[in-house]
Amino acid sequence: MWIINIIDKSKRQIHLSHEHWKHIHKHPESGEYFLERVKETLRKPDKIIQFEFDVQVHFYFRYYKDRREYLFISVKYLNGMDL
């Protein structure tokens, strides 16, 4: 049912649907290990920032030395649940 169904660093449950994954996976940055890095970023982010214009939206960041760049994931919390 879900591509990702994990508990993040702040103990919230995060889900990623097949539909959203299809959209994400179209990007050229999404390589062989991309899904595992998405999971790792949600579980062990370097930083989580709340979006100032929508308190339900949070940005997760994790730096990857081998690529010399941050992975950025946007998460929207819905009805006390996360998606």
C-alpha cells in the first residue's frame, strides 16, 4: 500500500504513496539508492525546519558527503497524521 511507512526522528508516522513516489522518481537525482536515502533522511535528519507559512509543513535535511549535497524532503502533517 505504501512505498514508505516509517516513524521519523520526532516519533511521527510518515507515509509515502505509490502515486507520490512515481512523481518523485521521475527526477534525474533519484538514483539507485534514492529510496533508502529518503528513509534515512526521515529517520535521521540533520535538521527539521517548520515552514513559516504553513505549520503543518516541515522540511527535512540530511547531508550526503559522497554527493556533496543535502537531500531535502518536504512533509505535510495531516490531521495529526503524517504524509
